Amino acid sequence: MGRIKTSDNASRKDVIVQKAAILFKEKGFKAASMRELAEVVGVEAASLYNHIKSKNELLHEICFSVANRYNKKLEELETQEISSLEKVETLLRFHIEGMVHHFEEVFVSDREWKYLSEPYLSNFQNQRRSYRKRFAAIVEDGIKKKEIKKIDATTSVLIMLHAISGIESWHRSKQKIGGAELEENMIAILVGGLKK
Amino acid sequence: MGRIKTSDNASRKDVIVQKAAILFKEKGFKAASMRELAEVVGVEAASLYNHIKSKNELLHEICFSVANRYNKKLEELETQEISSLEKVETLLRFHIEGMVHHFEEVFVSDREWKYLSEPYLSNFQNQRRSYRKRFAAIVEDGIKKKEIKKIDATTSVLIMLHAISGIESWHRSKQKIGGAELEENMIAILVGGLKK
DNA sequence: CTTTTTCCCTAACGTTTGTTAGTGTATTTT
DNA sequence: AAAATACACTAACAAACGTTAGGGAAAAAG
């Protein structure tokens, strides 16, 4: 067929991972086959194994790249000196932006992580749990400082994160509103629902 | 192995469909095999085919049973003479209740519908689209009557429906709050976010 | 230019998949 | 009690799966 074309300074492996994210998003991890991926990449299935160790490696490459980005952002945010409600809003905007502009990876990380193999699976679950706890702690703090109405913090985090994953439907829909408009609407409803 | 045990007046097919919902929820439709299902049911894989036509039939049985329930509820609601905000709240409570008490089916219908085969796939997508439009119409109506703040109705529906699907995380979590409490918290945030 | 490394190919492997065919035994109906 | 139906079994199928082996050509390094 010919070799894999790389643009910029991306490795051939990067190209494969990126195409895999698109394919996994469309078909689901289990339903997507290495032969399909190979076709998208423009190569025979066996050739993929010159660049990756296994199908599962592709998945954990995707999942942890996303997880790392969010963890980094949260860490950075925790040290900032702004109100809790502002922290929540910043984080929400970061999530929305991620869902709009890095859709495939984020979607796959969100929906297909259960197919990770050990020890990545446990690792990922721990990170996820910890992330939500730290997010909830920010909400708790806001409640204590009376910036946020008195609700169960865990539930509110759950609502916010899943509401954002609903941007999937926005991507799918025919007559979309603009990305920026979407963001403002989501912030209005979600932050509006928290405010005292 | 022995025959399939039915309780009440459920058919053997009903038993299979119900066990399939649990399995599909845990593993995902594609990853769940008929041999695994057979083991859960307590029978050999081939024996399942005395009751069902195919693996796909199981999926569309699940998806349309859920879809029908929601459509019926919406239809019933549309004729009632209550405020738009009350309609939204009623529908939300119905969704939350469904997610709490018919978890497996609802989850599968939500996440695995893309594996439906034609013509069921198109049919399901149409129903889904139509449901959301009618839900959004209620929100629009509430905005016009100044019960609901001025936001994009489509986005708000998207947020609400996906926020509810986040109850999945609640099921998974170790220290859960009660189902009723969860419902009140979700209503507080979501309806609170809409109110003018 | 020569050597080494990179990378894609074809062919094939061992599994697992959904599903069908055919047979025998319980259960239900007559 | 006899006949018919329902239902579970074993065995097997063709297709699709992830992955490995081995060889040859192109690209990079010397």
C-alpha cells in the first residue's frame, strides 16, 4: 500500500493512535477491528504491529493522554486564588472545550475505558475516582463559603461531568448552534443551578 | 444443564432478555458473547435459539421496550394541564426513577443502541430525535411563558438527559446516598438551573 | 557506495464468534 | 395412554478476530 504519512513531527505511532480514536469513537472499541484501522491508516493490518504492541495499547494511550490533561489542569487550578464558584466554572469550561475540540479522544476515554487491561484499568479507575473527589471538594468548599447552594457535592459533580459528555449529541446533531454559544448555554444552566 | 426457570408468568424469552440486559450492561453488547449469556441463563448456547432469533433481537427487544415506555409517558404528559416547568420536572423524575429502578435496560438502551441492525436502527434514531424535539418544545413553551430562563432549549434538554444518564456512576459508587435523596438533589440542580 | 535500520508486505496461526442441523427427552395436549 | 409440541443437548460450520513469522524493499546512517 505504501508508508504511513506523518505530518509535522508526529510519529507514525501518533498517526495510528489518532485514527484509532476516531474509529473507536465511531464503532466502539470491541467492534472496531485492527483490519479496519489498518485500512483507515492506509496499510495492512500486520504492519500496524511495527509501531504498537497491541490493540489494547492504543486504548490506554488514548485514555491516559486524556486523563493526564485533566489531572494537570485540576492541579493547576487548586493552587489558584479564586472563588470556588469560579474554580468550578473554569473547570467546566475546560471540560466543554475538551469535548468540543478533542472530541474523539475524550469520548473514547469516557465510554470505552472499561476495556482497558490490567494494570491500566485499576489505575484509570483510581485516577477517575480521585479526580471526582477533588472536584467535589471544591464544590464542598463553595458550599461552606456560601457561594454555592446546599446540595450533595458528589451528585452535583456527577451531573456536571455527564451533562458535558452529552456534547456528543451536539456533535451528532444536524443544525448545531456554535461551539461558543453551546459553552455559554451550558455554563448558564449548570453554574446557574449551583448558585445560591 | 436443565431447563430455564421462569418465575411468575414471564416467558423463557423474557428471562433471557432480562439476563441479556444485565450482561450487555456489564460487558457491552459486542463484548458479551452468547456463550456467556447461556451460562448465566443456565443452558447451552445453542439452546437459546429455541427462544430467540438472534443476538440482535435481544438488543432491539431491550431498546424498544425502554423507548416505548418513555414515549408513552411523554404522550400522557403532553395532554395534562400543568405548567411547563412542572412538566419538565415530572419528566425528569420519570427519567431518574427509570435509571434507578430499571437500570440495566435503560443503560443498554442509552449506550448500546448503535449496534441495532436495520431497520431498527433508523427507527430508533428517529424516535429518539422526535422525543428530544418534543421535550425541547415543552422547554420552549416554558420560556415563552416566562417560567423558564431564556436559554437554548435543545442544549438544556441535552444537559438534562445526559445528567440523568450519569446515575450510572451513582450505581457504581461505594458510599451511595439514597435513591430518593439522589432524585431530590438532581431536581434541585437541574430545575434550579432552569428557573427564572 | 555500503551497511544498517526501518517498515510494509503476504501468509498463516489459533481462538472466539454467532448460528444451524440433527437428535433425544421431558412436558403438554388430545 | 398416545400424539404432539416444546426445549435442551452435542457437534459442527464459516467467518472474523488479534497477532506472529519471515522476507523483501526503501530510507537512514556510516
